[in-house]
Amino acid sequence: MPDRYRSVTEAAYVSGRMTTLPINPATTPDAVPAPVPEPHWQTLRGRNVGDRLYRATLTALALVLPLLLVTLLAELVVGAWPAIRRFGLPFVWTSVWDPVAGVFGAAPMIFGTLASSLLALLIAVPLALGVAIYLTEFSPKWLRQPIAFLVELLAAIPSVVYGLWGIFVLIPFLRSYVVPPLRAALGWTPLFGGVFYGNSLLAGGIILAIMIVPYIAAVSREVLLAVPASQREAALGMGATRWEAVWTAVVPYGRAGLIGAVILGLGRALGETMAVTMVIGNRHDISLSVLQPAYTMAAAIANEFSEAVSDLHLAAMFEVGLVLFVVTVIVNACARLLIWRVARGTAVGSRAL
Amino acid sequence: MSGRSLRRHITSGLMTGLVAVLSFTAVLALVLILGDLIAKGASSLNWDFFTKNPVPAGQSGGGVANAIVGTGIIVGLAALIGLPIGIGTGLYLAEYGSGRLGWIVRFVADVLNGTPSIVIGIFAWTWLVRPMGGYSALAGSVALAALMIPMIARTTEEMVRLVPHSLREAALALGYPRWRTSLRVVARTALAGIVTGCLVGVARIAGETAPLLFTALGNLNFSTSVTQPMQTLPHQIYEYASGPFAEWHRLAWASALVLMSLVLLLGVTARWAIRQRHGSAR
């Protein structure tokens, strides 16, 4: 590939066929071919000054992102260091959070983050897979674009607007129509115990679910579209019904990518801040009941970071940020690798990430 | 048709119906949210809302002029910082991205795309708010720019890759050096796609609140100084929605409607344009 893009005029000049080419040593210093130690490198860079400059500029700009990632990580570790040294690993499984006494344990936030995200997945995955399967396999052609577009629009709604809607529409709705029957039927289990105040794990999970549906749906759809038609044809040819073809031939073929899509949604849910902060109740407590308030790592940073009462408190906030960052990076990297396995080299889902 | 076959066909029909219902449920959520925004926000939109600044808590009236202007400044500045870097990174990935560095940059872009925006806020706080000794709109812009770069980079790369090789080869054959081919021929051909990608990116960051919480902070007064705290629409919505006053809630809905219209206008135009151009009707 590199050779093809080499400046053609130079190639012609070098081979001696274009002797009338104006020779300007200032712009083509490498015009006279010298023995080249690294031919591959040389051709990649081009020999023209403009080409070199162009490549150097773009490379410098491209280096901003890796630099950003490295400084981000370094700064989180440095900022969190006092807390890491003070509390060690137990930071992640102890649950006392007392800024005044200077004792910090993040277990309730970590629990709340995981619980709200899993609850969100529980609701969002069937919805999103339903959308993806319906759009790729069953829907009439004229309906495809409009539905895909509308579901994508869900991703365009700002987080804070979801939060507003959660406070004034979803929570009152839950209070009047959903929680009473839920409690009547399942109130005896620890999952639905306690008094319902409105702000709760349930409200946070539902809002999160609506927010991640478009991401999971978009990537799943692209994964299903990447499944070769021969898979479907083979199944149908063996007498499978349309659903059986989808469920036994198409879905298993794209399984890695679909799992990737779900993990991608999980990554989104873990780091979502505003909407969750506004509806989850922000109580530093571990409760099994989804009707009780909870706390997430992102919400804690949003609420406490700028109001940290001591250096140690600030360091603890940095450590929460570090844990959140590392977890989301791992989750996203897994998702990315899984999706790449299905659609190698293409940018499937990169916009949704 | 035997009983077993009949059952299989019924299952197939039921599941088809189920996935259709699930699809419409997802669409219903969107319709409900947009409907509530209009129902609760539209009635508060008037001249005062756009031209007046907030009044002290408890009083009625007032508007969000400061937040609208603030959003414009912070997002504009973020675009100024983020777009060149994002587009440059995208061009790099498309032109020279086949090597190891390309792989790393692409992977980092995808990882950063999934990084919680609040963590990016901590980044801007450490590097700008703390050294400068106070919250500032500039810090907010940098945080938003950092959120935007990976998005812009990946869409730019995709758009540039869509340009046919033949075009590039033709330019090179005519004696254009590589850099001019890349800028004048390839990037220009992909320009519409790149611009729409940028619009989507700007729309996405315009609605961000989390990274602004401890960078731009918010401001009750009208301010255009980028070294001072500045109010933005998302932050205004957050403050008003969390407050106890009915008047604030009314303004929060109206602000949300304005923000949503802004984001949709940017996003929908961009997406529509991209469809028109590339006809990715699959």
C-alpha cells in the first residue's frame, strides 16, 4: 500500500524519466536517492517536505489522545495516592463514609453502581435485542429507517433531561401505578422491602435502561447485519421457521458481537452521572431492596468532589474516580475486542461507544 | 400440518410479534419524553425567558439568558479546541493509521469514548481549575473538547475511508504531492461527512452536565468572561430541577425544551444530511 501513494512525480524523477522536472533543493531535498537503510519507513513518510510536514502534524495531533489517556490515569493515581496509602484495598469493601472523621469506604457506591447497571441491563437488553432483531429480520422495509432513527434519537437526549423527566414524570408514575402492585405481590421478598420514597435504585435503573437501549440496539443491529445471508438461507432451507432461523442460525453466529454490544451498554450505564444522581436518592447505604435509595460512584463524584472537606476526602474522591475509570476502561476494552471479532477492521459501533 | 409443526409456526409468529412490541416500546419511551418536554415546557417560553437573567429564589419571572449565552460560549470554545485535534486525528487514522500507532490511537479513542464524562471533569479540574485557582468557563470548554475529540476522530476516519481509492490515485498520478491530495482531494470529497460528524459531536457535548459541575460551575449572573464561572443550560436545568420551587421547575422544563431543540436541530440535520449523501439505507 505505501508504494502506491508515493508521490508519482518523484518516482518518475528518481527513475530518470522526467528530467525536465524543476529541481528545487529546498522542497525536494531527498530527490537524489541515497542508499536507504529502512526502505519501508522511507516510503511511508514520503520524500516531499510538504508530505513530511503534513504527516508530522497529523501524527502530533493523533498523539493527543494517547497522551490524554496517560495523563488522565496518572493524575487519578497521584490524586488518589493519599487515600490508597491510608486505606489500601479495604477501600473497596468497607462501607463507612465519614468525611468528618476521615474514614472512607466505597463499598456502597460500588454496590450501587453495579446494582443500578445490572438492573438497567435486565430491562434494556430484551428491549434493545428486540429492536435489533425486529429491524434486521422482520420489519417491513419502509419501517426500518424511521424506527432505527427514533431509537437512535434516544441517545441524543441529554442526560440532565432524562433526570428531569425521571424526577417529575417517572417517579410519580412509579409511586402511583407500579410500586403499590409490586409491593402487594412481592413485598415479602427483601428485593422489594422498605418504604418507597421515590428516589430509588428502581428509578435509577429504569432511567439508565432507557438511556442505554439506543447504544445496545445500534451495535446489535450492525452485528446482525454483518451475519451472512447464507446463514439464514441454510436454516430456512432446512425447514426452519423464520424465528427458528433467527434464533438458531443468526443470533448464535453474531453471539460474540451481541455480548459485546451488551457490555458496551454496561460500560455506558456504569459511568452515567447526571440522570442517576437526580433520581437514585444518593444514600450511602447498601440495601438489597430496589425500592430504597442508593448511591453510585459517578453520583458521589458529582455531589462531593467540589465540596470535599479535607485533603483526604478529596483523595478518596479521586480514588472513587480511579476505580470508576479503571472499571469502565476494562469493560469497554472487552466490548471493543468482542465487537471487533465479529466485524474485524470496520468501525462497527465506534460511534455508539 | 402436524401438531408439532403448527406449534413451531405459532411460536415463530408469537416471537415476531414480541420483538415488534419491544421495538415499539422503545419508540414509545422517546415519544413520551419528547411529549412531556413540549407539554410542560412550551407554555413557559416567552420573550422574558430568552432575554432576562435569573431572579433570586422564590420570586417569579426571570429567564435563562445567561445560561443560553454561556452554553454558546463554552460549547463554541470547546469546538474551537476539539475540532482541529479531532479532525487531524481522524485524518491520521485514515491516511497513516495502518501501523501500530494507528491501532493504539484507534483503541484509545474507543476507550476514551466510553470513559465517564465525570472523570473527564476531574481531568480538567486537576489541570485547569486547581492551577488557575478557581472555576472557569475555559476549564469547562477543555473538558468538553476532551470528550469530543475521540468522537470526531472516529467519524472523520470513517468518512475519509469512504472516499474511493481511484480519486486519490488520479490526484497522485497528476503529480499532486500526498499532503495536497489528502487535503484538497480526499478531505474535500469527504467534507460533507466530516462536517456532519462534527455537528453530531457538538450536539452531544452541548447537553453534557457532569464535566461542567466542577469546571464551569455555573453562575447566577450574566458573564462572558472565560476565566470566570459561567452558567450553561444543562447545569441550569440540574439546579432548577433539584430545587424546591415550582417556579424553578417550570423554568427547568422550558430550559430542557430549549436544550433538546438545540441538540435535535444539530443532530437531526447532521444525521439527515449524512443519510442523503451516503444513502446507508440498510
